[in-house]
Amino acid sequence: MPELDSVERDIIMVADYFVPAPDHDSASLRLVHLMTHLAKRAHVVFMPALDAPATPEAVRRLHDVGIPVLGGHEGQVRFLVDHGHRVRLAFLSRPHSVTRFLGPIREHAPQAVVAYDTVDLHHRRLHREADLADSIGRVDRFQLRADAVSMRALEEYLVHVCDLTIAVSEDDADGLREIAPGTDVRVISNVHPASPRTSQPGSERISFIGYYPHRPNADAALWFADAVMPRVLDRVPHAVVELIGADPPPELRARESSSVRVLGWVDDLDRALAQTAVGVAPLRFGAGVKGKVGEMARRGIPVVSTSVGVEGMGLHHGSEVLVADDAEGLAAHIVELLTDAERARQIGRAGCERIEALFGVEQAASELDRLLDTEVGARPCGDATSSGLRST
């Protein structure tokens, strides 16, 4: 990697399962925002933890902001052998990134601060899915419960062996402190800069956004189509829901009709949401902060959600979002917003303002700077005695 040899800059290593694709999922959107800010302080190198091909667009997006992508385990370890003495921070997103890279980092970059970025609490999401599976008698309920128990043990272990842990909400942080008391847990949440659009009076379009290989999203879309949408149509016969996002499963495609449109991945989310009257997040299980809510609310779209969908976001039911956990309640809130334009405008405006206050770019940048200045800057790099990142 010759670009690293030309200037003796400190290095921040970032890893996630795949090269982030912010047009596919909110975790990628968050990570790209975070890396872009980190690149102002040091040389950032991204390493995918899974050996899967990345799209040229995803790699180019990082290269355009000066972040090289280094794939392949052998090359990644070689990089740490050659440049590990300059790595000040290893920012490792999700469990497998830690299990893949922690050993080589401790061996070749022992001075580096290792931050485990949870993205969400995986064991909490699995336990909630197991609860749902129990309630409806799914045959995989025992496997889900076993997976949840195993994941809880893994996450507890990772919190202990890393120098600090990053959660995306105070709710998640509290959950981590509960399973790993006395550990250093910080919060750096999603990034959703406000960009309110013109309201759409008279529209009867409902939108859901989700990356469908993520099981909470597929379940939410199917449940909405089967249980919620028929109740909406009883009162608003011409309403339409558009299901947006990559890789919708065949069973979701099978539900397409005049009132249920499966759009799949779209290359312009602003355009896809331009006529949306109500955004929905009918998640029955999950964890972490839901990017779908932030992405709709930041545009001024009023959102109807389950409590899981707005967990950890600080949005207030009745003023900034409407919340219900059953099909009838969700349908009633959607109908209210479809038939009361002023109420919809109020919820959309208040939700947008709240998202900007809590999830603007400045909030995440401030938390990152605090981490770099108080933790990373306090450790010498190799045998250096000066503190602070050497950015030039």
C-alpha cells in the first residue's frame, strides 16, 4: 500500500463484515459518515472481515474520500506486520470483525486502542425473534433461542477483551453494561442529517425501507402486508404501500398487488420517497437504532412504528412519531395520518427536528473527537512520547 509509505501519518484501522454500501443499509451509512470524519484526523484503512466480493461502487466511494480498502486475510495481516506500529485505533464493527482481527492487532499493534462497535445487540435481537417464534409456534424457535444464548456469551466476552465498546443508543449501552459490568461503553449513534422535503397533501402512499436479508425487515414487511395493510384498506381503499430495499424474498414478491408494491433496491431514495405520505417501521423484533426511521423522519415524513422500531431513538409518541405494537393500532395511526394532513405535517416536522437534534453529523463527530482525544491521544504510538494523532 504505497500511499501509506509516503507520509508518516498515524493510522486508524476500520473493519466491518463487508465494504459498506450506504445505499443498501443504515449501518453502512453510519460507518461511512464515521470513517469520513476519522479520515480528517489520521489515515484510515478499511478491512472487510468476510472474504466476499465488494461492489466497485462501494470501493470507489471510500477511495474517493481517501480511504483504501484492503481485502484478503493474508494481505490484512501483512499490513499489520508492516504498519502496525502506526495504528492508533482499531474500530471493529460487529462480532466477527473482532474475532478475526483482535489477535493480529494485539500482536502487531499492541499500542492500538481496540474499539468494539456493536452496531446492535445481536443477542437481544435473537432473543426477541425467539420470543416471536415461540408465540407463533415456529419450528426454528429452539435453534433461535440457542443462537441467542451463544451470542450473548460471545458479546459479553468481546466487551471484556476490547479496550472499549461502542453502542448506538443508551438502551443498547445499558444492555451491555448489564452483561459486562464495569466495562467502558460509549454511545455513537446513527447519522441522519435533516433534509425536510415538501409535504404531500392528498397522497395515500405508505413506504417501508429495509434490507431484506436482515430477518427483522423481511418479517416486518410480510406482517405489514398480511395483517396491517388490509386494515388500512378497509378505511382508505386506495392506499398503497411501497416496500423499498435490496433483495426482497420470493414470499414478499408473491404478495405484490395493486395495493402492495415491492420496489426492491432503488438508486435514488429521495425520488422513491418523494410522494410518501406515511413511513412505517412495523418491526416485531430487532435491536439497535433503526435507520429506516431516521431516514424517513429526517425528510419530514411522519412515521408510524412499533416500539421496537423506535427503540433508543428518543422520539416521543404522539408528537414526533406514532407508536403501536398490534396490527389494529398501527393501521389506526396510519389512517389518521392519511386522512388528516395537518396532523401529518405536525408529526413530520417535529420528527425531523428531533432527528436533527439527536442524529446530526455534528453529534457523531463530537463523540468521535472525544474518543480520539481522551482515549487514543492518551496512548503513545509505538515508542513515541507525544500524545494526539499525527495527522500530517
